[in-house]
Amino acid sequence: MDNVAIVVDDLDAAIAFFTALGMEQEGRAQIEGAFADLTVGIEGIRSEIAMMRTPDGHSKLELTAYHAPAAIPANPRDTPPNTLGLHRVMFAVDDIHATIARLRPHGAELLGEVARYEDMFLLCYLRGPAGIIVALAEQIN
């Protein structure tokens, strides 16, 4: 797999959120033209993307902000974790509580609580940019 794309309404805020999570911005570009229209299946695409890379370099997120046509908000915007479609994006972290603290100034809100799974993991779900669900997992074993 090359990357996972997430549509956001505020590209700069999403970049700041995922940078606070430990990802690095790899590039940023304007996307428009016939190739974009044909690929996506929507005419008149004008968007801006930022590629974010995990510290190990093995995974990427493509953050996309549509300027034309405008992005269509999910209804409701903050869908619950059992909604059909893309469920969540999970990140392994060294310190789950420190990571949550770094993400809160960027709008992160816990959906529940930090929970322990046996003696292996601390886990949580939080809401990130554009209402997406980000899961964190800290291995404790």
C-alpha cells in the first residue's frame, strides 16, 4: 500500500495535527487539470494535497483539501466508530498520554478513555481533523 487519503477542510490544521503526532511533511502540491478530473471522476477538480510520512518512512497519509468543487461534509460530521466505510487510522506510539497531550492543542478529543488491553497495549480513539477517528496504541509489554 502506498498511502491513505483523508479529505480535510483545513489543510494547515491537519498538517499541524499529524506533525504533532510525529509525522513529517514530505511534500505539498496543487492538483488540478484533466488528469485529476479523469482519475477522481469529478470535473473541475482543484485541490491541494500534503503528503505526510511516518518517522520510519514506511507509511504515508495524503491530506487533501478540495477547493473546487467544495468538499461535501459527512452527515453527521462526527460519525461514530461503527459507521460503514473507512473506520479509523491507527498509530503506534511510545507514550500514549504524552501523545494525547501534544494533540489536544490541535483539537483532538478522546471518544472514550485510554483503556488497557490485557498486559499488551494501552489503546484509545480520538477525533482528529475533519472529524476523522485516530486510534493510538502503546505497547506496554
